[in-house]
Amino acid sequence: MRTHFFDKYRTEGKSGGTGLGTYSAKLVANIVGFELQMETSDAEDRTCIMLGMPAPS
């Protein structure tokens, strides 16, 4: 699922949902010039969602 986290219509392990939440978030971020990424570490048992915003000019 990690490699498809931001894909359209992807969902895993829940009974409801459309699979559009993270896809929509990434799409909106890209439209406004931001970058949305996910980083995971099994060794540290953590997942981090990062929102990158350009520096003001």
C-alpha cells in the first residue's frame, strides 16, 4: 500500500471510504505549488507525512 498511498481509488483495511482522500490532498498540494510526501520506517515503526512549501519570494 505504501507505494500506492497517494493513488486514486486506493484503500486498504477499512470497510468504508472511496480512496480519494490522500489522492485529493496530493492533487491540491501540487496545484498550489506544494509537495506532499510520505516517508516510512519499519525499523523505527513510524510514518511521516511531509508538506513542502516553497520559500516566499
